[in-house]
Amino acid sequence: MLGLGRCCSGRASLACNYLLQTRLATTHVESFRCGAASAAQQAADAVTSYTSNPVIEVQHVPVPLCQRAASHVEQLSALTGWRQSVMGQIQELKNAFEEADGGPGAGELQREVTWALDDAIAAWREQEQQQWQPCSWQQLVLELQTADRRNRPTGDWQVLLRA
């Protein structure tokens, strides 16, 4: 809760707390000053307003990518090609955003790409007939490294993505 301080008398502190918690008294929060009578009146007005005009609009809250259902199958080679392209663009930019206006540097952008891939990938499989293996990008990188060391082809690998 924002700093209530000692702006109100004991009798009006409940009214002030109500106004702060519901964020209806922006002037009270900004100035941190109120009189007991005006705070009590504002609280009564806020309760009356709320009960006579209930909120009926429901806002759409987007579901985070990592919690969405997997819905798209893609070849692993296409995904790794996209990743290499994006990482190449980040390398060309270097720290231009950071130097221009304090935005993210190259390392932060690369980390964001890795996180986005972690959130987007739900599973992988070596061949179309096989079962999906749940994984994240980090786990898939380890699988790719293992396949590379054992000279196993990865051209037919598929990934199941969330969209």
C-alpha cells in the first residue's frame, strides 16, 4: 500500500485506507493530506457510486505464451534458422539501443530471444511417427548437442510450438 503516513485521524483512517486501496482517491494519494470529514464523505461517495454503478466490463487478459496450448508444428531446421537470423541481427545492432536511449543491450536481447523460445516450445520429436517429448528450448539445445556428438541427423526433427 502506498504510504498512508499519519494524515488522518483515528476515526477517518478506515475511510482513507478504503480510498487508497481502491485507488479512487488519487488526489488523496498524491497529496497525502485530508481532513477527517472530507475523507469520510469521499469514502461514502465512493461506496455509493460503486453500488449504484457496478463494473460490468470485463477486460481480456492475455494468456502468457508459456501457458498456451501447443498448436503449431514446425521443422526444427526452420526454427534454428529463424533463431540464427535474429541473433545475427542482434550482433549487427550490438549495443545501439543501449547507447541511444538506455534500451536493452545485445546480451539482454539475446537472453530475451532464448526466453521467448523457451516459452514457445512445448515438445519435440525426431520423426513424424514418434511421440512428442515435452521440452523447452534449453533442453532441446542439449538434445541437439548430443545428436551432433553422436553424428545423428536432425533434419527430420520437429517442434511443437505454442502460439
